[in-house]
Amino acid sequence: MSTDPVRLEGREKVTGSARYAAEHTPPGTAYAWPVPATVALGRVLSVDTGAAMAEPGALAVLTHENAPRLKDVEDRTLLVLQNDRVPHRGWYVALAVAETPEAARAMAAAVRVAYAPEEHDAVLTPEHPRLYFPEEANSGIPACRERGDFDGAYARAPVRIDATYTLPGLHNHPMEPHATTARWEDGRLFAHDSCQGATAVQETLAALFGMDKERITVVAEHVGGGFGCKGTPRPQVVLAAMAARHTGRPVKAVLPRAQLAAVVGHRPPLIQRMRLGAGEDGVITALAHEVTTQTSTVREFVEQAAAPSRAMYVSLDSRTTHRVAALDVPSPSWMRAPGEASGMYALECAMDELACAAGVDPVELRVRNDTATYPDSGKPYSSRHLVECLREGARRFGWDARDPRPRSRTEGRLLIGSGVASSFYPVYLMPSSAQAQVTGAGRYRIRVNATDIGTGARTVLAQIAAEALGVAQDLVAVEIGSSALPAAPLAGGSAGTGSWGWAVHKACRTLVGMIDERGGTLPTDGLTATADTGEDIASDPPHAKASFGAQFAEVAVDTDTGEVRLRRLLGVFAAGRVLNARTGRSQFIGGMTMGVGMALMEGSTMDARFGDFAERDLASYHVPACADVRGIEAHWIDEHDPWLNPMGSKGIGEIGIVGTAAAIANAVHHATGVRVRDLPLLPEKLLAGLERPR
Amino acid sequence: MAAPQTTSPVTLHVNGVAHRRELDHRTTVLDALREHLGLTGAKKGCDHAQCGACTVLVDGRRANSCLLLAVAHDGAEITTVEGLADGDDLHPLQAAFLEHDGFQCGYCTPGQICSAVGMIAEAGEGAPSHVTPLAAGPPGVPVPLSPDEIRERMSGNLCRCGAYVNIVAAIGDVTR
Ligand code: FES
Ligand code: FES
């Protein structure tokens, strides 16, 4: 067990006193329940609220006809109840507000909506007529890159792989559903919101309601997970604010679990064609990663699944492209490691196929294709210890004892196999501000609008501050989770600790300088130092920066049922300095656990006829349960990289999910000799291969 | 004809304190705790008995409180996560969850801890699980809680943060 500090808010969380967004009930609170559209495309003709308003306790039904008007913002998924258009099934068409949650729910069921439905198109196909090449993919990278002569190099390569991998839609499903408690007072708006960044929510609400942001306070003290789907403001906060304004009451809006799939973003379905050309030695000479995916008609989101293929291995001649079709479906968005989790599934499975084709050990193949520079820009990596992770992982896992032949290990009716995959996640940094204060009595206070969505942000910021101040951590109090604090970026892109921590570090060092100037004597009313890292974060740094890792999986496949059971999963990561081993390990393991879900059970199917996700609740959309997870281990390599930030940290919240699905899929192939290129690896897909005569 | 009765007086004994409220017949035990008694320790993750976040102990047994109607539990003894610690002294499971980092966002945590309390009692009474060997002895003999037993018996409590490894270690620490 690590000696690093336990979570500062841990006691509140284990005793039940930590309050989440829906756990504030100001006097007079009313309850809201949204009404989702039941057609996939069309217009609302009329909303009959008579029966709903007859419900005892009914306060109001908001529709596009009476809801407060919103100003236009870039993210049009937030422009709810503004017009009669229904862009996809599940889009909100009304909001019931009542004295009690029971009444609000009954009202929502009683609202009668008449639609003029239109013909919809909700299913992605590889040659869909609506496909186009966008300018950019998520994270602002160019959608298409062509370097050298892929076609020529591929044609000349003695070893070639051409394989297509498919992923279904995936849902974030944090355990706390999206929730807001909002109230207006004297023209000011207060909201407890379940989000990954209260500054962004505050600014967006200001834009939507056309107000000065100083008159809006958004609090996110404790957040029950997000994994990307709370990274941008979501409709619940807009609905709660509108309902509170309309009724003049505080309003609590909690999105029902089964509605989340349609309104909070998801990882879109992806079709990925991989072509690798290599020499006899397995060294890649040609690489193409062509992504086909979907977005909605409301908002363009293009999951950058080909991005990792620009970063991982030597490949002079390469083509990496994204095509997207805007369908009549819910809007996709960020889900843990968007781009990397999905793209590395395809790339790392293709690497396994290449290892088999070239007759090279899969660990060795990755070592041979290692590169010191980011191939797409030619910039050197500030640090890259992929090879060390592979070697250390192989040693810990006992990889050398593996018989490389597929289907070489049996235990009764079980086939046992092991597989490996690399992990990768870029280092992002965002400008942040922070304040460090000292009281006359020598106690310290850190103020920064960071959000702890389960990462341990509060705790690690206290550690960073104590170290920068040179004082014991118990002298440092940390205030986070409110837009009333110095503005800070969201908890996303694994950039929280680096971005907030840098600002905290800077404020602390400034404060130490101020104390030193006074010869160490503290004025009775204390001192405050404010810092902003806007100018510290270089726009064109000389290095490429990323975390790397390697994951090893062992599976048992039941030849009678086709069921895959994970026996072991071991990850080794090189992610800069891990600032808190206790909580850092949890981040890695948590990501890997979600990766197990992606590999074995998670998947959402689009109902073509209704334009609806078929699996919308936790009974039908399976996430890993306790019994699915055995023997997950995470280790890391001490990495000292001076090019990152004053703490020397890289992000660790997302890399854990990157590579997991490929390691498991590769292990399943090793166990069975069957290559399933469609996630999740459900029994029926494997049985089809296992039954075929070999 | 008189209007149908839609509320009733209900007494819930929560963590040793009796609470009497006039409750809507549709109100669940979970909503009674969270919205009427201000006890928000039990969480609402799905409201459909699919996640375990709302797990509390009802008359000593773990239960998904989102699936129980309060009016049907008049007089019940309910223990929530708020009732486990002894003053400032954490319940051994709470202390173990803290030490082993058996949670991240903390939203599933009250349910996990209450579930573990109930689960340990069930195994102690000899209730078998899906993974209990058939030869595990006569009824009523306590079932030893191996990691596999813990994993199986705790699978009604989902944790999307993926803290299972540490949850099993924390419970194992207490039951060892
Ligand atoms: S809220 Fe009761 S089981 Fe999910
Ligand atoms: S700790 Fe977040 S869901 Fe379990």
C-alpha cells in the first residue's frame, strides 16, 4: 500500500456526507422531468399539456412555445426547447416541472406530443452517401494526412496486412447521472451541476442566457464520474435554469438513466480499415489508417481514431484519414480517450496480425518499430519509454514462456492465450489561473476551479502546493469546484493535474517570494498570490509529448459457449512523474477496467427503424461488474522529463483504457486462432469461428 | 365518491431514529431518504435496481432502496451509510475503503459499503453464492470469503470508475 496521502474528501465519500449536484434541496425546490422525442426525425406539431397539468402538484410544462429564449451558441445540443425541430430520437421536446419527483414523472408521461415525422437515416455504412471528409477531427487535428507515397510503398512491401475493425457505439455511463439544482435570486443564477468543469458551464450559461458571467455561479464540489460526457455543459443545466426562471422556484433536474444515451454524447460507431506494409523483419514501410464514422446533424464531432497511427511507429509513407456522415442520430462526443482508445484498438490488433504474418514476436515487433520522433512532425519526443514498458511488462507477465502458436494451450474445454498491445496518450496542457494565500497564522489556502471527478485532483493539488511552498501538507487547504474561484480548465484530456498544478505551483512560488521579501514575517491579514499560466504554455513547443505504456492480457475461452474470461491484465506505463501512487494507480486500473468492458461486453446497437439506441440502461448496456475483473495490475516506470511542467507529470486519466481492448482481442486470437475484428468479443462471434473446421 | 387516497403516514426507523412522514404512495425508500429525510448518502444511479448505488440495509438485509416503496416499509429498520460509523470512528469497511482507495468518484461507494456489510453477514450465515463449492459444508456454516466469493457477491454493485480491484482488497482486509 502506498504511503502517499489518501483522498482529502475520502472521509466524506465513505460516510455519505459528500454532496453531489442533486443533493442540495433549497427551500421550495421543484422537480423537473424531461420528455424525449419519440420520432427519429421531424417536427413537433403540438404539445398537449392538459393531462399533465391536471396532475396534482403540477407546476409547468416547458415546450418550445413557452420556454425562455436562448442565444445561439456553438454547441447546438444545448439549444433545447427553442424550436419545433426533432433532429434525432431522444431529443428533448418538453420538460415537466412539479412539486415532487413523482408528480413530475407522472406529468412527463402524460404530455401528449404530436409529430410530423420525416424519413430518417440512422445507420452508418462503409459507403454511406452522406460521408464526407471534414476539415478537422476532434482535438483540432487535420482530418486527413498523406505523407510520402503510401500506395507505392504498400505495393512493394513483402508483408502486407489489410484488415477492417469495427466498434459499436459506446456509452460513458458515469454512475452519477447528469444532474443540476438551479435557482435564480435577484437576477443571479446559482447552479450545482454535475460537470467536469464549472468555468466552462458558467461561461456557456452566460452566453445562452445573454448575461454577464459574473452573475452566474456554478458549483461542482463532488462529481460522480464523467469520463468525457460531462466535459461540456449538458442539457440538464440549461433545462434546470430555464425551469427555475419560468417557475420562480429552485429546480432540480436529474436525467433518468435511460435518457442519457441520447443527450450526453457517446463514442460513435467506427469502421477502421488498417493497411500495414512491412519488410520481412516486420519493420513498417507503409501504413494506412482510414476511419469511417458518424456524427449528428446537430453538431459535427469526428472521433480522431487515426491520430495514434501518426504517433506510434516508424512509417515514412502513410495515409491517415477520417470520413464522417451526419446522420439522424444523437450527437457523439468525448468518451475516455476519444481517438486513442478506438484507434489504438485497430492499430494494435493490426500490429498483432503483422507479427503473426512476419513471424516476429509481438513485443519484439513493437520494439523494432519504435521511433524517437513523432513521425508526423519529425519533432523529437520529450520522453518516450515505450520499449521499457514493453520489456518490463513482458518480464512481470512472464511473456517469454509463451508458445507463440495460436491454440497451443488448453485446459479441458478452455483455450488459454495471451496478447499484448501498446498504450499511448498525448500530453495536453491548458492555461489556468490559481491563487495561493497564507494567513497571518501561517496556514495556506489554494483556490482554483479544478474539478475532482474521481481523479484525486483535490489531494494531488494539495501535495503540489505543499511541495512548492515547502510546508507540511496538513497546513494546506484546497478549495476547488466552483466558478467563484480563479478560472481553470475542465477535467479532461488527462490535462487536469498538469494544467491546474502548474498554476498552483506558480502561485505558491510567487507567494514564497512575497514571504521571503518580507523577511519571512507574515502580515496579520495574510498574503495572496495569483498566477496565470497563459504565457507559460508554449503554442509551438520544440518537442512532441505523450505518455506510453504496454498492456498484457491472459484470457480463457470456453470452446462450448464461446465465453471469454479475462484471467490477468497487466499494464506498465511511462507517464512522467506519478504524483500520488495511491490514487494514480487507481486511475490506471480504472481505465483498464473500462477497457475490459470495451473488449468484452460494451456495445450499443442502433435500431435502424426507430433511430434509437437499443441498449439504454444498465441492464442492457453491460459495463464490467466486480466478477468480470480479476487480476488487474498497473505498474509504472519512473520517468524524469524536464519539458512537461514544474511537477514533471503527464496525464494518467485516460491512457489506462488505451490498448486494453487490443491486448484482450490479441489474446483471444492467440487462445483460439480465431480473429474477431468486431467489438465486443461476444460469445456468438467467437463460436462462429470456433465451430468452423480448422 | 371520495378522491382516492394517494398518500399515507409512514414511519421509517433510519439509523436508529424514527421519522414519520406523510408520503406519496409512489415514493421509494430511496427518495424518502434523499428528498424527505435529507439523507443523501444512498445514491441514485439508475432508479431501476440495475446498479446498486442505492443499497441500504433493510431489517438487516441489503436491498436496492430504489425498488422499495416507502409505504410498504412502514416500521422498517433501515441502516444507511450515514449510520455505519461510530461517532468519529469509521466502520472497519469505511476505513478499509479509504486506505485501499476503494473508490474514485465516490458515487457508488455508499452502496458498495452497505452491500459489503450485508454480504459479510450473508456469508457468515452460510448462504452460498454461485461460486461456492458444492462441498462447502452443511447449511448454516459460514462460507469463507475468498476473493472470488467477494467478487461474485459484490457484482450487484456497479462501479464505473473501475475501483473493483481495490474494493475487493478493502473487503478482503476486513474479512481476513
Ligand atoms: S439506483 Fe437503485 S439500483 Fe441503481
Ligand atoms: S467510485 Fe465512481 S463509480 Fe465507483
